[in-house]
Amino acid sequence: FTQKSKPTARAKAKAAPASGGFKPGYFIVGGLIIAGLVFASVKLAPSALGFADRGAGSFKRFCQSEIRSVTRKFDFSHNDSRRIAGIVVKGISVLDTSEVIGLASLDSVRVAGDLNAGRVCKKLEASDWIEKADVEVDNEARIVITVHEKVPMAFVVASSGTVCFTDAKGRMWPLSGSRTWDIMLATGLSDTVNASGARRLTSAALERLKDFIGQSAALEKRIGRSVVQADFAPDNEVNIRFESMRTSVSFNQATMVSRFAQLMAIFDRACAQDSTRLNFSHINLCYGSIAFARIDSSAIVLADAATATGELTK
């Protein structure tokens, strides 16, 4: 008889069926999973992310923004060989187009694949005026730079004595540009330097400024004059001046709402006495319902000024 030899490992490998062949079932299951995820993202994601009350447009813009962020991070366009046909800058009102292009430093970008959008955005966002920037290459092979500029809330005097802009986040940056701004000058507010070396208002100072601006809007509308300057004293007292008016007014910011009502009552009462109204040099509202006013060197007590029932008497 003959003894059968054991199959070698190579023979076993040849006999074994291939395990990496085409398996349609996997593609079907994978397709169903992807379809389910897309359906869930369209139907469920808007409400889950808080877009239910803002319509499909808000969610679409959110998705587009996220896609741009991912594209910027991983730079999928490095193989794009289209020659750059031009540069378009959008969203600017303070900065010039040439200034934005200069900040972007695009001289070395010849084809679309040369563009590093993330690096360009970082350069742009380092500017004092630019809040956020988006950079992409459009279908016409143009570099499109969309800029969101900072919106100044007031002029402030820094601790160094320099006048700067500040915004709703308390950031401070130097005056620049030729545009005029209808915003007030705030003095006496404290500032600091953060870890990155940028100067900004302290949180307490920013809160005082935002509170004052929010409350003064109704006063300005009532008397028809804007507040052009506000001096914030450390003891919570505020001294303000109005546009085209020599009268200054002081009050405690803790009772600002009632003091503004008091001031409006004073102006309403003084409207009938035109010769007196514009002669006030200062009105002090730091003493409850009794206001003290000054006409040049003469002192005046505005009795019961809170209800405007009193008389303007010396």
C-alpha cells in the first residue's frame, strides 16, 4: 500500500477559496446605512442642533460652513491645476480691497492647488479689523475672500492714554481708516492685556459700558440728542454729555433707569422754558428725586424732578 502525504501549506493556500472577492451584500448594507444617515441628518439634525425654528436655510448655511471648515483644514484642493484668474474680496466696508489682498499674501499662488486657505485665513484674522475670513476658489478659478469685519461699539481711552475702538467683546484696536462712526467716547474704563498680548476691556468695565449703551438708547430717542461722551468714575458715577448741547449730567449707574426717567421729565418740563433749557451747564441726579442744576454760576434745585410736578426754582 502507499501512504498519502500530508498537503503542504502552499497546497492548502491554493485549495482555499479567495476571501477578498466581490460581495454585493456588503455594498447593499453599506448603501442602506449611508442613506439612513443622510435621512437622519436632513430630518433630525436641524432640530437637534437648534435650527428647527430658523428654517432649512439656516441649517443649509451651517452645513456649508462646516464643509468649508473641513476643506480648509485638510486642504483637499492641492491637486487643482487651474490657473488663478483673479481675486475677489467681499464683505468689506472699512478695509480696502488692496489692503485685504496685501494681508492675504497671495503673490506665490499661481494655480488653485497652491492656495493654502487655512494659512491665508489665519493671516487675515490677525488684522485688527477682521473678525473672521473665508477663502476659497470658485468655479471661475478666482480666489474669493469673504471678510467679516469687527463692528466698533464705542471709542475708549486706554490706560496708556491712547484712543481706541472697542466692540461688544471688549476687544480694543487702534483707530484707523477714513470712515466716520456715530459712536460715543467712553473714558474711565479699565483695560488689561490678555495672554496673547491683545489689549481689551476688563469684564467689569465691558459690562458697565454695554449696560449704559443699552439703557441710553431710549433716552437719546426721547430728547432727540445722542450721548457723545460718558465718563465712568470708579465709584459707579457716570457723567455724560449730549450732542450739540453744553449740559452735562451726572448720576449713579446703579439707579440709571430711574435717573434717565428723571432726566427726561426735567427736559419735558424745561421745554416750556426755552431760555432755561439750553442754559443748564450741569445737572446732578445723584440725590434721589431731587436734582441739582447749575446755570453758569447760579445753583438751581429742580424739586420733585422725578414726576416733573415741581417748579424750576432758585
